[in-house]
Amino acid sequence: MEDKIYRSRHDLLTGLYDPQTFIVKTEELLSRDSAKKYTFIAIDVDKFKTINDMFGTRLGDVVLKRIAGWLRDYCGGSGTCSRIGGDHFVACMPSELVDAAYLAQCSPIDLSEYEVEYTAICHFGLYEIEDNSMAIHTMRDRAESALDAIKGNYLQRTMHYSELREGAALEHQIAGRMEYALEHGEFRLFYQPVFSLSRCAPVSAEVLVRWMNPAMGMLTPNSFIPVFEHNYFITKMDVYVWEQACRKIKEIRERTGRALRLSVNMSSIDLYIQDIAERFIAILDKYDIGPGELNIEITETSYMDFPQRLAMFIGKMKERGVKMLLDDFGSGFSSFGMLRDLDVDIIKIDRGFVKDIGTDSGRPGNIVNSIIHTAKMLGAQVIAEGAETEDQIKFLAETGCDLVQGYYFAKPMPEQDFLEYLEQFETKKFQDVAYEKLGELDIDSLWESGRSTNMIFESVPGGVGLFEREGGHISAIRVNRRYYEITGTDPAMLFNSKYDLCNAIYEEDLEKLLEACDRSEETGEPEVIVCSMKHVRGQVMLVEIRVCFVGRAGDLVIYSFALQEIRDRVIYEPASRAAAGMDAYIRQAKQKLIDKYIEGGIIAVYCEHNAPIYYCEDHLAQVAGFADAEDLVKSTGGELAGWVSTADYRRLSDSADRVFTADSEHSIDAGRCMLFRKDGSCCWVSISGTVAETEDGRRIAVMMCVDKTAEAEAEMEVRRQLERFRLLSESEHSITFDYDPVADINVYEVSFPGEKTRQYRVEEYTEQASVSTHIYPADREPYLDKLKQLELVGGSGTFDFRHDLFGGGYIWSRVYFTAVTDDAGKVVRVVGRIDDIDDEVRARDELMLRAEKDSLSGLLTRRAAFDRIKEIMGSREMRENAVFMIFDLDNFKSVNDTLGHVAGDRVITAVGDALHRAFRRSTDIIGRLGGDEFVVYYIGTVHNNFIGERYSAARENVTKAMTEFAAEGLKVDLSAGVAIVGPEDTFTTLYQRADDALYRAKRNRTHCEIG
């Protein structure tokens, strides 16, 4: 019985109060001390649906339980808390215990233990209760109004209702003037340069916008962009900025001949426009903008909301030569998975990471370093945003980040200041005064006469650079990225005034390099030499350097060097070099290469009982965790038998005995063997070698051992996973598939409990699936559409559908799929598995039904009604001829006070039926806000008498339902506040107008007012 009572009062998933119990408990809490201040909190997980879609509902349930546990601890015994449906939670607790700063920083959702690269963010709406006797649903409305204002905002996680009132006034003011401001040029373009550390000059700029508002002064984007995104004005603004930027590029090009490279921002809202790519390209064509002159910055929000539409947009832009920049990487949900899916050219690291570079933890710096290296592997550039200090610049230069944007170099500036800023760098090409000796020799024209020239320099296989020589010193002027990778240098090191290339060349080869420079200047022809060079980490490299004379200014000479490391070519030197000890040189180089590229080493043992160790390299001993070879000998008794596993020692001994004959080649190939580490764990090495006879007649085996531990452990893990999957597959229904779209053949592997896996091959699969009774009829077309989509665009993901592949009726299943492509990007396979989620879906549907339906009235709950209304308001077509109505029962409290709450519940049920009869169309949204308040959203033709007719019908139905209470002398009437939906309305403004109208109707006793 106790369990049944508990289940009736608590949410089954989280264990928190259910909504009805929460109301009762909160009313009791507030009534204990009417003078005490309490705060009502509404909580929401931003983009919770994404978690379910990407990682499954099981992980989504984990998130909800984690939030519930954290919320229960936070409220303690001083407050109340509840899960009211989906990912929505509420709480009420003493104001003195509510710390908004703590809420803004806390993230109770940690998914790292599930190996998920995802951070879920909570937002909090706060309402400090002004009157403890106020209806709970009113408190909740106000807290959730504050919450709605910041949903999706990564920079603000808390909002007080009092702030919302001020914000609503500002929002009205902004929305009322935006069209006028755009038409009359109040929006001005500002430019923030992007600075190249290697060139010590700006190379591009981001276009920003400022609003010169006559009444409020200059407004930054933070104050008006969110409003524009809510009312969809942002697309007009973006198109305006794009066109102004193109106009400016063309104007500067024609007036000065200088190429101006700019990037403009794009809102995720723009992707609602089907032909947005064509609009952008039309603007480029109108102003004759070339590839790379105007580029686009996108945010992760676009990826989260419209991944496929964004991918298509990027494809069209790339065809036109527009570079794509991923802005604010790391600020919210960003993960390296986005870099896999989006073909972006430049990644902009969020200013939050750059700001924290140099902190004690070192984590921000490590993250920045990881992003930079990942971007390089993907062939993308990196821009670090928000650099403000010299230490940050130094760190970025050392990690190979050449492009920087921030206040250290320049703030956003108006057009004239920006052009003057660029002119400062026109006369000074390099960072050192000595470069000015070059006079008329323009290095920029050599290195970057155009975009195609720069592309050639960056795409050659070796390192390429321009160097200056003054006497016996050679220093770098400019190099490509590959030069840094070959030599291990970075911009901060290479362009330091103390750096000299001559110090990196071995002394015996330095004279050869200088002579090649002289010959190239004398003949005008390139010279090629091979010499030894020191890598910054100490190892020796054999490099080929192609020297080409460029120009001279006095004692200063400019050369181009093309440098390539030699790894797989045999270099033949004159006999004199060999006579000078070339054998020793080769042996030394060979040993260094082995030390660098091979984990392991040489061991020699006597071919006798237990194989006494004759010689062992320290490097090999260290692979197994010993300090050195001496430590290995002491720990193992000096015998190989004490170090190798028994089975592998026997196999190794047999191999040595077999190959030792008088007339055969002495070689050992024992394959992979297991060694015991010093701590008792195991490692694996591949052993091969030779057997010889010493002068005293003893046989000795000399063997090379190469560490194969990672390979062996990986194979064991694969075997373990395969066995685990086999056991899992045989214990429950499981289906895997391999679809060949070219041959249109699908191969299923279906496992039944207690039986072996069965394989089915279906030819002409799409035709068979279109008529198959194994797929639920309503799901066939979406299923095949998803398959066609995969064939066209590839990708991976999930898809839910119903099937009857096991017999016994249709069940819900989830398809996990991945499209495999060839080198040309064509989809050649679609592979995946199908999981049974029938119980999960049914449980979710039951919970959703319980969460969305009010138990008394049968109408939608407040949250469900509001969510549907907001969704409808997102469509411009659904805004026209729509009406929002709030109904309130007059004198309802007297029913509860006189006849009791049971009778009050009957009234609520009757009113729910009455509203259903008055608004009976399927498109009408009818909900109970809580208590005795109800809401209706009507879509359709609204004529002059509509509001009066609908209100009268609803009131008449309520009056009929109240007949039984008239005998008791109780009269329950109906009041209404109405707002007709306008083109600029947000849900908040619409609700506020209707609520104000209801207040006037009750105060003036007019029963119905329009706001």
C-alpha cells in the first residue's frame, strides 16, 4: 500500500514530487511563514532532445536522474522540487539560500564516465515571490517566462523575472524601430582585423554591426541581435550587412587596387530561407567578388538545428570559392565531431579558452593546443579570438597559431579608422628594420602576388621559404607551414632576431650550403645540395635543399630555399667521403633512426639451458619497465627463460634449434612473444634475428625485439568485444545489416534467443521493402526516403520505425546506421544494426501522455499547451488570423470553501468539457494553466464578431455546467483576456497582453477585454 501511495505522488523516473503533489507541498511550505521570502525556480536542459537523438533515451534518462539528485540536494529540507514533464523541473526554496551566481556556474550533468564528448547546459528562471498566497501556477508562469528569455543563450544561464520586465520594455522599443533604422542607415559596419603573427600585419577582418540609435546611443549586437532572431528580422539584417561588405570590397579595389578580405556572420535563422545560398551568391556576382574576398562565419547553433541544410549550404559556398569559418568553437556544444561533419576552412577558437591561457590548471592551454593540431590535420586554419595580453600572443605563436583576433592588436573600428589602420602596414613589410635595406625589392610580391601563388607555396610537398643572408648568417623572412613541420620550429622561434639557420646545419656541411648560395647568385640557376641538419628536438635529419638567388641590396641577399627531408632515398657520395669514415657515420645514423622509430631493441643470449643473457640494450629493458639492462639482469636472474612466458620460450628455443645447421642461413622468426614486466604485468614483442657460433664454439642468438603491446591489446579488445556482442546477440533479439546501394542488395543477420544467427539476403531491396508486410505501412515511405538520403549525402545517425521481423506483431525499433564512402565520396555501403526499443517507446508515450494531459480537465497541461503554441508561432503562416485567450473562473474559491475540493474538481472537469465544446476543431489548442485558469489558441479566420461569439459560447457552456451549484446559491462565471497575434509578437509579449486584458476584465467586471 505504501508503495502504491508513493508511486501516485512521485515521478517514477526521478523520484521527485509529481506536479499535483508539488503544488500541495509548496502551498503548505509558503503558508507556514507568510513573512518569509521564497524564490520559485524553473529549470530546463538546453537542447535536451539532442541528447536523446545523439546518444539514446537511456543516456537522456541518466541526465534527468542526475538533475533530480542535484536538485534534491540543493533544496534539502528547506524547499520543494518536482519534475513536471520532459526535461522541465521546478523548485521553491527560501530566497536566502538561492545563489544565482552558483546556479550560473553549476553543471550537474557530467557524462564523461559514459565516454560522451558532450556538455549539457541547464538554464534557470527565477521569480522572487511577492505574495506567498499567490497561486502556484502564477509563480511558475513568471519563473518560466524568465527562463524562456534565456533558453539557447550560452552566455547567460539565469534570469530574474524582474529583469524580464525591463527587458520586455527594451524589446518593444527595439522591435518598433528596427525597420525604420534599416531603411535610414542607422546600422553601421565596424571592422575588427585578423592579425598574422608571422607577417606582423593584418590579413583580413570580421565585419560587425553597430546600431547608432538616436535615443539610446550606440547599441552593440548583444542588445538587439537576440530580438532580431526572435522576430526573424535577422535575415534582413544579415543580407544588408553582406551587401554593404561587398560594396566596400569593390569600392576599395577600384579606388586603391588593394584586395580587402572580409568575413561576415550568418545566423542559424537564415537557414529557414530555402534559397539563402542563391541570395548570397547573387550578391557576390552583383559586386564581382572573387573567391576568398568575402567569407562566411557560422556558429554551432546552425549545425545543431539544421545539420543537413547547413552541409548543403557549405557545399554551394565552396563551389563559389567562399571560405567557411566555424565561429566560437568550444563555447557551447561544440565537439570534434562537428569538424568531422562540417567542411570548414577556418576554425575560430572561442575567446573563453584564450582568456584563460596561462591559468594554474593549464587545461585551457592544452585544449587550445589540441584544437590547433586537430585543425592542421584536417587542413584547416585557426584564428584565436579575444587575445589581449602579450603572454597569450606568445603562447599562440609557440603552438603554431598564426592568426589572432583581439584587443591586443585592434578593437572593432569604424570604416575610416580601419582603412587608416591598414595603411600603417603598407610601408613596413617586416618586423626588423634591417629589411628596409632591400629598397625596391618587394618580398610580398614574391611570396603572395595573388591567392593562387600563396596556394602553391602552401601545397608543395616540402618546406619553402624566403631567407636573407648577411655574411655568414642566414635568417628567415617568411616560410610555409610545411617548413615548420619538417624542422620543428614555430613562428616565435623562427623570427626571433637571435635565430640563425647556419646554427642548424652541421659544421661539415655549412660551407657547402654557403657555396651553393654563391653559385646560384653567380649563375642565376638553382643549386641542389644534400646536408645534415639538426631538428629542434635533437635528432639528425638528412635534407635536400634547393637554393635559388632572388635579389641583392648591398650586403643583404635574398634566397628562396626549398627543403625536403630524405628518408627513403639512397644517396651516393664520393669515395673520399667513404674513406673518411662513412661506415661509422651510417652506423650512427642507423642507430638513431632505430631509436626514433622502433620501440624495442637488441638482445643476445647463449643457446643453452634457460638462455643466459649475453647482451641487452637499455632501450629494450625500459620497454618492460626496467630501469636499464643491468636492472633487467638482476630482476630475472640473467636468463631469458625468466623473462619470456613458458610457451613462447619453448617456441623461441625450437626456432633457434631448427635454423642452426651448417649449410643454411641462420635466422629466427619467432613472431609475437609475451614478456613479463618488472611490475608483473605483461607486454608483447615481435622477435626475429640470427644464430651464430662464437670463437669458443658456443652458439649465440642475436635478436631484434619490437614492441607490439598496443597491437596485441587492441586485438584482444576486438576479440572481447566480438565475444561480448555474440553473447548479447544470442541472448536477445538483434539485427545487423549490410546494404549495397549499387547492387540494391541488403544482407541481414538476425539472432533469436537461444538460437544461432540466421542470415537473409534480399535482392532488389528497395522494391521488396516498398511492399513488405514486415515494415509497418505508415513507416515504409519514411524508411525508404531515409535510405535514399543516405545514398545521396552519406553520414550516420539513427532512425526509428516499426517492423515485424520476428513475428508476433509490429514493434518499435531504432536503426543505427553509417554510410561508407569510397575515395571519390560516393556511398558504397550502408551498415548498421536494429535495436528493439518497443518497451522504451511505450513507456515514453505513456509518460508523455501523463505529462501533457491535465488529470482533471482532460486538457493540455500548461507546459504542453505553451510548447505547442510557441512551435506554431515559429511559422509565419500560422501567425495570421490567430487569437490567444486566457479564461479565468470568477468566484471559484467559494466552491472549494463551501462545498469542498471534490466539488471544485467537478467544476474544473465541467469547464474542460465546456471549452472542448466551444473550441472543437483539431487545430484549436486548449490547456489548463493551473487552478481555475485556462488558455485557448485559435487559428483561423477572425472576423469582427468572432471574439464575442467564441467567448459567449464558452460562457454559455460553463453556465450550463454550473446549474447544479446554483441551487447552493453559488454563481461561477467566466472572464477572458484576449490578444490577437501580431506579426512582431513573441510568446512573452502575447501572453502579457492577454494577461493584462484579463486583469482589466476582472477589475472592470466587463468579463471580456481585448489587449
